[in-house]
Amino acid sequence: MKEVHLHAKLADLQEVDYHNTLVLHALTEVLIEKGFFTKDELSRKMVELDSQLTFQIETYTRISDRLLNGVNQEKSLSLD
């Protein structure tokens, strides 16, 4: 029963993702048609944001790993 429920949730997420993608694509096309920005400007901004987000994710991952390693070291010391 849980597996069926999980599949239903996944299908719902896929539908939401599809609709969000469709709205985003339509909005982007309208803004380009109205001259708010070009496809090249949009592409450059996407690359810029991707780079920033990748850096942030990598930074948070390193910090998290260091924190977890510190907690694990404290636990092992307290067990000794």
C-alpha cells in the first residue's frame, strides 16, 4: 500500500514539475518577445547563477562535512 502511495506522490510531483516548467517557459518567451531581455542574456544569467549556486552548495557541503567529522570525533573520544 505504501508503494502505491509513493507512486501517486511521485506522479503528483511530476505533474507539478511539468506545469512549473511550462509556466516558466511561457513567461520567458513572452518577456523575450516584449524585449525585456534576449536569449543570450538569459543564457549568461543562467550560467552565472548556476556557478554561484554550485559554489554555495560545495561550500555548505564542506562545512557540513567538517561539522559532522567534529561530532563523530567527539563521540569516539567519549566512548574511549
